[in-house]
Amino acid sequence: MPQQVLQETDANYIGLNSRLDPSNLQPGFAQEAYNVRLQRGTAQPRKGCKRLTDSSMNSEYMVGSGVFTNASGQDNIVLVYKDGIQLYNTEVTPPTSPVGIKISFPSQVIGSTTYYRDIDEGGTVDIVQALDRLYIFRGQETEKRYGTGGTNTTAALDISHAAVDVGNSVTVTATWINSSLATYAIGDEVTIFNITDNQHPSFNNSYLVTSVNSTSFTFVYTNNTNANINAANHVYACVVKVKPPLIWDGVSASVSFAPQTSIIDNVQGTLASGSVPPSDFGFYFQSRLVCKVSNDRIVVSDIFSDLFDFQLNNFKINLGGNDSIVGILPWIENQFLIFMKRSIWIAYVETTAYGSGGDTSPGANSSVTIVTTQVGCLSRKSIIAAGQFVFFLSGKGVHVLTPQLDLKLLGNTVPLSEPIDNFFDNVNYSAASNSVASYYDNRFFIALPVGNSTRPNNVLVYNTLNQNWESIDTYPVTQNGSLYIDNYAICQYGNQRRQFILTNFQGAGTFGGIFLTEEYPNSQYNLYGDQFNISTGTPTLPFFLPAILNSGAPSLFTIDARIRSREYTFGNTNQKRFSRGEYQFNNSPGDVVWIVARTHDPDIQETVMEYTFSGSNAGDSTLRPRIALRGACMDMEVQFKSGRPALKSGTIYAIVANRNMVSNE
């Protein structure tokens, strides 16, 4: 009598779940998925990255990046170096090089050396476009302030200088009242404040230190007032070492710095309005510039202005909670979300005063209220709004905030990343603040540092249409660096919005640059994979024929795309004989797939098919690998070795061993 043949099928691939035991997964869920896209029920390798920049900039040290829209409405990716910026116009048609000239930061020649108002390696950097200008933030005030007032008993410095006429410069000597405070070096940026002498209020500003000794330091002051200034002795002042924000007007060949005429908590005389303060980051919201100036404080500019009233326009968040602000996200109806390490808040700015003059401070009904104290945020750049949802990285994984009917936000205690919770066991949480995220093509991408890496090197992909995690993306790793995801940018490219990966280059021999995602394969030239460094030729070993040798293009790295199914148990744990599989693909000539079978109890792994699709079976094809293995259950892995064949369904056939024969009669 015939034996009964059992079968199990995955006919619609909808998600990744690596936390559950694979034998408990529902049809359509994979236990592993790397570098694939699950769309319209099929599983297909992701497209590769196209390198847009050459190696000519690799001698620079890149510390950050962002996006700026010029006066013509064109998107530009801003590459931030230690001592300047460079713009890459994504709307200039290749192959014309769209990289602009380097725009230097403010500098001063001291002796034979040029000192820049620079950004330290590994230092804080953030860029914001507001008021038709680009603001470059270089960190909030963290150094100790010396002095508290403008008298010989409260000040830190005794200032003296020669007379200086309008438009001329003079060297100012700042003598420490207590010489043990002498801690500065040539080229340091210092802000002089609390000068109360009537003739010298304009000295309140930021300067580069030009010389130092055991009792004093000097800086250069330029008289930009409307009157000559007499020589002075014993003018008292306070000082702090801090990097004020830099400002580029979008046109000039150089960058300026935000004057520090008044600083937070130190209002000199009637000078209540200060310029953009030193900040870790900022954003433009309801025609106001909002800046983080301390771990629990943000300040808000006047409307249509970058002047700040530090007495009125500020918010203190969770004061006394020893929490710290991580990031801020504009929300709705004059509200913005404030993410701290252990809590989330929502701030409301009442905009009752409009105009460019007079009192334009937030209204009296402005407020800060709590959203949740159950979770916080680890990375500012992981905070992404996608429609009504807000994604962010917490210490428990990826969370999402969802609005209710009254538009109030609710924080779910169960992470969105719970189905792939085991992935976070390998995340380097000491560098998790470097994580970045993006929302593109109905997908949430979050790049995290995994293993020993301190820079994001793996990407989790959440498909908002399937409402499931889709893939773990990996990128090339070489001796000359790796394709790290230091930032994402969404810009216009051609006739559509595209996503770019920005990888910092850090000196000669390390490859970084701008990479256009979801670009290759290019079937016209048989190009499949990720372009990364500049090498002697492509493709790199191993590669699959057909392929074209190219000596001038960047190296092309094969994408390790694969999907591993759930474990097929056929409803029981009995021993089974697995006879064959049946896989349906939509393919092109030259596509290559390998199919690997893994049985459990006993544990055996075997590659059951290596197949190259030919011209005769282009389009839809069915592969029927012979398995011939025994076990209690098994899973199958499809490895996409070349091309982008789409896996439409997979079926496994088995016979339960040592069971009573069943007759159809």
C-alpha cells in the first residue's frame, strides 16, 4: 500500500522572526534573512550601492554630514571636514563631477601656522538649514567658566590693550587674576564675557588665543564699532573655552562664526539678546531655531531670527532627574518631542507673538509634559518620523510611538524589535549613540554598530507595508576600511527622491564617500553588487560568469543575500524522510542560486542544488532539488549567488518513517 506524502509550503514571504524557535514560526516567516527585500510576497536580493565620489577627498578627515538646499532648490549633501565643508550636488547629471570647492572655516594665522575654528576628530557636529543659512553646531559648553562678574574680586581676567581706531585691530592681553588658572593653548577658542566697562562691551565675543605664558594669554580684537577706543588697563572680564556655532550663508567662499555677544545665564547690562549659542544640535521649528545647550535645557530663538533671549526663551526638561537630552523631533501643532536617555517629553510652544521686532518670545501657555518614563533614547539620529509613527532606538531595542485619537502619543513597553530581539545581543551599546536611521520606500532603516565596531556596520530593515522586519543588511569590509553607515541622506537624484549612504573618510588610505543605494544591478553591463573602494579592477573574486573585466571602476563586492526558512515539522516530531523540494522563481538568464538543506535530530547540512538559470528558462522557473535526508524536522536556505532572482514560493515533501501504511481504498 502506498505511503502518504506530506508537504509544507511558504507561498508568501512577509517577515523575519529570529527570536522564536524556528519550529514555531508561521508560514511566510523566515528565521534568517540577509540583504533581501520582501515585497509582493516574494523574497529578492536587495540592489547594490553605487559609489558617487572618487578617492580624491580621502586625504581629508570627515567628521559629519547633512543636507542643504541651495537658492535654486537643488539638494546638496554637505560633507563636513575638520576645517571646512564641501557640497555634493545630487541633481547634477553624472558623469559631470558635482563636488564643489572646499569652503573653509574661519581661520587666523598665528606665527607661521594657520589655526582654524575646527571640529575635533570624534567631536560633536550637527548641521541645520534655517533662515536660508547653514548652521554648524560643534558642541555645547562643557568647560569650566572662570569668573562670575566684572569686578576685580569676581572676574578671572585683567584686560589691557593699546588704543585702536575704527576698523583697526589690536592685540589684547588677558592677565589671569589668579595665575593658577592658566590652562589655555595657542589656537584655543575662548569666549570673553561679563565685561562691564562702558567703553568695552563689544569685547564680549569669541576669539582665538594667539599666545600664552604662565600668567596671561593674548587675542586679537578688531574695532568694528562706530567710535575709536582708547587704551585700557584693568578692565575685568570672565572667560570660558567653548566652540560657538559656525554659519554659512549659502553663497560666500568662507564660513563665519556666531558672535557671542551675550551668553546663557550671564546677561551683561542690557544685552539680553545673544546669537546662536554653542550647542550639541539644533533644528528649525515654526520659524524658530531650537538648540540644546545643556543636558536638561533647550533654548528657542525669536521668530524669523537667530537672536536668543536667554532669560525668557528657554525650557528646562526633567530638572533634577539626572537625565540628559538625546534628541528632539518636530511634531504637530507647535509641539516637539524631547527624547532623553530615560524618558520622553513633549514641549508646546505657544506662538502668540509674530514679527521680526518687539517681544516675540513663546507665549505664557508654553509647556513641557511627560510622555513616558519607561523608555528613553540612545541615539539622536535614530529618531525618525514616518507618517503618524515615530521610531527610535532605546536600550531595549527599537521602539515606536503611536498617536491615539486625540493625537496624544503612547509609548509601547514592548519593543517593535521584539521579533528580532536576539540581534541586539551583538550590538555594541557603548557606541550605540552613533546609530543612524532613515525612512525610505515604505521602509524604516536603522544602522547599528555590531560586534567590536564603533561605527554602524549592520542595518535592520522594517517593512511598514508588511508590518514586519524584513532583513539584516551587511556591506563590504576591506583592509582599507569598510562601508560604514555613518549617516543617511534623502535627496533628489534624477527625477525621484533617493536614499544615500554617507561614509566618513578619515585620512589617506581609508575609503569613504557618498553611495547611492538601491542602484545596482545594472544588467546592461552585468554589474551586480556594492561598489566600495577604488581598486585595480572589477569584478573581485569570487565572481560568477558572465562578467565584464573593468580596470578603472571601483571594486564591486558580491552581496551576501540569503533567506533561511522556518523549520518544517509537518505537525509532529516523528522521524521523516525528506524526499524533495520545489521552488518557484522569477529569474533572468545568468542568475545563480544555491539551495541548502538542514535537518535536525540528527543535525545534517547539505547543499542540495547549485543552479544557474539559462536563457531557455528565463522568466518563471521551478527548481526541484532532491533532498534524500532523514530527521525530525528541517529548514531550507536559498542563497542568491548572482543576479536578483525573486523567490516566489518554497515547498518541502516528506514521508513519516515507520508509520502504518495508509490505503486509499
